[in-house]
Amino acid sequence: MGTRYRYIEGDRPGSQTYHSESAPTGGPHRQWEPELPELAHHRAQPGLLRRCNLGIPVSLRTTRPKEASPGDAEGRCTEGPAQAKILSITKERTEVILQGTANPNASAPDAVWEDYEFKCKPGDPWRRPCLISPYHYRLDWLMWFAAFQTYEQNEWIIHLTGKLLADDAEALSLLALNPFEGRAPPRWIRGEHYRYKFSLPGGQHAAQGKWWIRKRIGPYFPPLGLEDLKEYFKTREWPLPEPPSRHTLK
């Protein structure tokens, strides 16, 4: 990216605390950020982003056209107005978790649902937050936004579900873990909505090795199979993914 940004909201004490937990992605250090003393950013003017040029040209996409602050070739921090959406710090983190089952009956009480894991976004509470630089994983970033909305507002997530149901290699390459690797793809995939919070250092959950505490909010989208998606894909003129041939499955 070449440019480092810090959120500055002097009129909203604690915004950096919320941002540490609810930002799209972040390293394991974020777990301790809320415990750190308040920093000098509260003395800055509200509603501004501080832009610290690291010497690499970059497009300042977080600023409105004709309002971007000029790059400082000497690396000094400059300030400029930014879009309100970027400066809105959410107070909680929600995640969409994609789960699949091999059970032919998605409603069966004994159906075992297994989680797909993304490369960086929170999923498994025991997995340490990732370190990424200089770019976000785009799919993880989109999943973060989808959790704020509904699947009707993010039809691409249903398209992704169809790809996973068909064991599509390109789609699976965007993920960190396919729980059905080496097996037949799932019969059903559903989206579950969870609320995530950091475990407290020294607390009960951290002692168990958990980085996150998660609580189910409810369903994000119902269990779907490839047959269910035929009409959905057809009306959107999407090609229906073809499942792998049975003779190719181990």
C-alpha cells in the first residue's frame, strides 16, 4: 500500500478501542490494543485521517476527489478529509461463517456442520489473528462488509456458495481450509451469523487457547444445495457450477 492510515476521532473517545476489535483484519497485537493507554490521536481534529507517507506512491482512495492531501515526500504526516464510511468505527464485530454438511437431510438433528476457513478473517476461535501486508485479502474484506448486511444485498456470496458446493478449485484456492478436501463436496452449505469478541488476556477463554469468543446471532442464509440454486443462477444468467464426476471422488 505504501501509506499508513490512523483513525482519528477526537470527538469519540474509545473509537480506537472499538476499531481494534472490529477492523476488517488485523494481527495478534490487536487483542492487547484496547488495554493500551489512550494515545495522542484524541488531540487531533475530529473527522480527519492522518496520512503518513512511507515513500511509495499510492492512490489515496479514502479521500474524496479533489480533497486528497498531497503526498509528503519527506515522510511527514499530513491530514485530509475522508469519507464518513471509513471513519465510522463499529462497536462490535460480526462474521458470516460458511458451513457445509454431507448429510442428505439438512434439517436432521444429527447433521454435522463443518466450517470453511478463510485466509485471514476470524473463524475458528482458536486460530490466532493473521498478519498481512501490504494488502487485505479481497474475499475476506468482502465477507467483513457482508456481515453488516443481508445475503440479498450481497448476491455474490450465494454465487460463492454454488462454487463451493461444486468443489470449484479456483474458489477453494481463495480459502485457507476446505473441510471436505479429499471427500465428496457437501450436500448443503449454509451461512451462520456470529458475534465475535476478543478473549481477555489472562481470562478463562484465553487460558483455553481461544483468541476469540463467539456467540451465534442466527442464520445468515438457509441451507442450500445445487438443485436449489438452479433457478437463482438462471435468473441472473450465471452458469451453474458443475459438481465433480463421481468417479473422480475418492
